[in-house]
Amino acid sequence: MQVFFLASASFWFDQTVNGLTSGSIYALLALGYTMVYGVLQLINFAHGEVFMLGSFAGYFVMVGFGGDEIAGPMIAVSIFCAIIVAMAASSAAAVAIERIAYRPVRNAPRLTALISAIGVSIFLQFLVLDMTSAKAKFYPAIFPEGSVGVSDYQVSYIQLFLIGASIVMMLFLYVVVQRTSTGRAIRAVAEDKDNAALLGVNVNRTIVIVFILGAAMAAVGGVLWGLFFRGVRGTMGFLPGIKAFTAAVLGGIGSIPGAVAGGYFLGLAETVGREMLTRLPGVEFGNEWRDVIAFSLLVLVLLFRPTGIFGERTYRRA
């Protein structure tokens, strides 16, 4: 075990912060997967593309504000407007997807809805690739440089903003679901759509709201992704989307706290876990092994804990 501690404590601190940074984006995306599944028992594989559309919407807003020329107080204004427009764009896309691709096959076998979701995902990917000539776009580097912390334990401003913004959005979602009449309607539909309709709940409207809330979380994640990683392209939603689905399964698909925990756990496993494995004698893992670790975790959870970390256990009477 000594080999794990050959690096300095500040190195492990940096890796933990990096893991929480990527984990925050995974958690925001995973919330969309878990909410839709909790209500419709549907894996929305087009959710990664909703994330991508939000990221592009934020990019165009920032370009409209002046791109790299944005300075001073306008930085905060441009980021705020980018997030609002991204949420609106992603929500509109999610509503259209639900109405056109999912609602007509809601009562069909699950495989039909799954194929529809994959078809929408591919369509949106190639639509954006065609509109952008398959070229990447780059967010302007406007976020102030610098960090806060003590001695060698520093967190950059952009990482602090990303983690903080994601936590605020997750708390907002929790309040909506747990403390509002809309949230009660969502929970009722998730429990039993027919009984909820008998009690006066508008099932179709509630399902649309679920898609809007999930899309809003994905849109914020898309803008944060662009600010941190800068590059955005038509295919950018695929891998983060699959990893967010992995995070949702890790935490227990259908569980909101599980999605958050799964996102942070996956982000930490990708960074801290890979570095720990690299410290083993004779072992050397490149950065691409982050994906191997993520999907290996998915396989292990499905084998030994299919309901996820926060999933309900099922017991059989002896």
C-alpha cells in the first residue's frame, strides 16, 4: 500500500478536485437519465445529444456577446445568459423529442422505445455535424484565471464555479421534486400513471415537465463542459452521455440521490482510481484508461449489485 503514497498529498488533492469536476457534469447528466427512467421506465439515449445542443447554444450566445473580447462584468452576464439560453434550447429539443419520438410508442414494447431513442441520438448527431461542417467550435477563454486555497492545495476558479454551479442546480431539482406540487405530481406519475390520472394529475404534462427538468440539468452541464474543456462538436454528447448513464446505473437508476452519488463516484474513480492503479509496480495506464475504468465499474455493479448503490434491495421469504 505504500506505493499509493509516493506522490505528494497535494497531487492527490488535485486529482480529487479533478474527479469532482468531471463528476459534477456526469451527475447533472445522470439526473436526466434517472428522472425519465423513474417515470417512463425508458432509457433516453438521446439525452447526450440534448446536452450537446445546450453546449452549442451556450457557445453561440457567448460569440454573440463578443467571444474572446468579453471582459469585466460582461463575463458574468454572458455566462448567465448562455446558461439560460442553453436551458431553453435543450428543453425545447427535449419536448420535441418526447412528443415526436417517445409519446407515440409509450405503450409499445420497451425495445421499440429504445430503438426510437437511438435513432433520435444518431439523427441529432449528424444534423449538428452537417450544420457545423463537422468542425469543432471553441468556447472563448474568458473565465478569470487563478485559484483559491492554502499552500499547494489550490482549486482553480473555473473548477470552483463548475462544482458550485452543479451543486446549486442539483439542490434546485431536489427542491422542485420534493417540495412543490409539480414534484408531487411527478412522484405520483412515477408510482402509477393510471392512479395519478384518476386523482386529476395531467400525466402527459407531467412527463413533459420531467423531460424539461432533465434537459435543463443537461444544458447547464453542457455550458460548464464548454467553459472547462472549451471544445464542442456534434459528437461530443455520446461519451459523456454513456458515462452519465453508467453513473445513473451505479447509483441506482430511478434514484435522484443515487444519480448524484454515482456521478461523483465515477468522476473520482476515473481520476483518483486510475492514478492509484498506475502507482502499482510495473503498471502504466494512459489517460484513455479512464473510459476502461468507468465501464468496468458498470459491469461489476451489474454483476454484483444490479439495482445500483442506492437501489432497493429485494428480499424473498424463506
